[in-house]
Amino acid sequence: MTASTQPAAHLAQFNVGTLLQPLEDPLSAGFVELLDPVNTAADGTPGFVWRLVGEGERDATGLRPAGENAIVNMSVWETLEALWDFTYRSGHLEAMRRRREWFERHVEHHLVLWWIPAGHVPTVDEAMERLADLRAHGPSPRAFTFTSSYTPAESAEHLRPAPQP
């Protein structure tokens, strides 16, 4: 498939954080206070496409597919650069600098990136499967990290088909 015939691709990201304390605990208050501002900033960032929220919620903290003490975050971006800029060149960086106040240090991969067809909304099951693939096999065009990334062209055979109307 040539670059001109490849479907447009967006970047999906999924990460898991294991809480040191429940969200309701006063020790988690600093994190909880940052949720709305960080999510609002993401929503307005150039290149942002979509983010996971729980049904009737403003964020995904109520979803616990990775365990009772683990919260997840998933979003879709137009490019790797757009996600990188938000993650490391915005107010989000301050929250990341403080993550050890609220989250356990992970010994295995807790963030996974993968390319999806533009218009596809990834599911939590899909994200958990991509994270499991990364943990089991390391970075590949199917599931990768910022430090071991792949282009949409390199990942073309792993793009899931766009949803049918």
C-alpha cells in the first residue's frame, strides 16, 4: 500500500495508573483537583480528537478495567507530535511531575500507543489488549511507546478497519 492509498490514521493512547490511595482520600485531592483543568486543556489542544469518559461522567476515573486501584486514561490524537506536545509541553507536565504523590511506580509498561483509522473510536477492551501485547512482546508497529514509536505507514497492517455505518 502506498502512502497515497493508505487510510488516514490517528494515534490512540491508553495508560493505567495504580493509585496509592482511593480518589476520595485527602491524599489524592491534588490529583482530583487537576482532572478538570487537564482534561479541559486536552480537549482544546490542537490535534486532539477524542478522550474516554465514563457514562454520564466528565472523565474516566470511574472505569476500572485494570483493577479496583487502577484508573485509566485513553485518548485519540491526529499525530504523535500533537500528543507529545500536550503531554510534555503544556500544563499536563506539572501533573506528571507530581505523579509519584498519587500513583505507584510501574515496573511494566503502563502506557501504550497504536495507530487507528481516522474515525475509529477505540474500546477499552482493545486498549487493554494492546497494552497486554506491549507487555508480552515489547514495542512493535502494533503497540508501542513514545521512545519506540512507529509511523502509520509502518503500522498499516495493524490498523483496525473503520467502523461501518
